[in-house]
Amino acid sequence: MIFITAKFRVLPEHADRFTEIVGDFTQATRDEPGCLWFDWSRSVADPTEYVLVEAFRDDEAGAAHVQSEHFKQAQRTLPPYLAETPRIVNATVPQDDWSLLGEMAVPGRD
């Protein structure tokens, strides 16, 4: 799968409603057949920073995502809300779901 983590620094005046601003884009991406997950989190240390954790089935699904109309629309509409260009880590990993964190196993609950 293609595993991506991106950090978005949002202008302070838009930070409290950023998940609303990206709502349609988020839902459209989650509806893509090759999307495994597309989840936003807000930093507890910096309220203007959002972290996006996303995964796509394979290279083809990742390419379909960046070629989609909703992605192109996000490229046009999101930058005015951002304080800087988002930062990204993008990797291909040989799995198709989250693995268990064995070092913190919860016996009897998995």
C-alpha cells in the first residue's frame, strides 16, 4: 500500500474550522475505491497544525487520487487557508492494513 502522512499548518483564523473546510474533499477521497483510510488529527502541541494519515491500495489508486477532480479542486481551494506548503512523508509498505503494536499488546482484547 501507499502510506502517506502530511502536516498542514493552517492560518490561525481558520484552524478551528479546518476539518469543516476539508470535509467535502475528505469524504470524496474516502469514497474512492482504492482509499484504505484518510484521517485528520489536530496537534495537541500546536492548534494550527493538522496531520493527515492516508493510505491507498497501490500505486494505481494513489495516481487515481491525485488525478481526481476533488484533488484538483483541493489544490485550488485549500492554499488560501494554509500558512505554508504542507510537508509529507510518502512510502510504499508491504501490507494492506494497520499492524498490531506488539510492544503494547492488550491480552484478551484483540
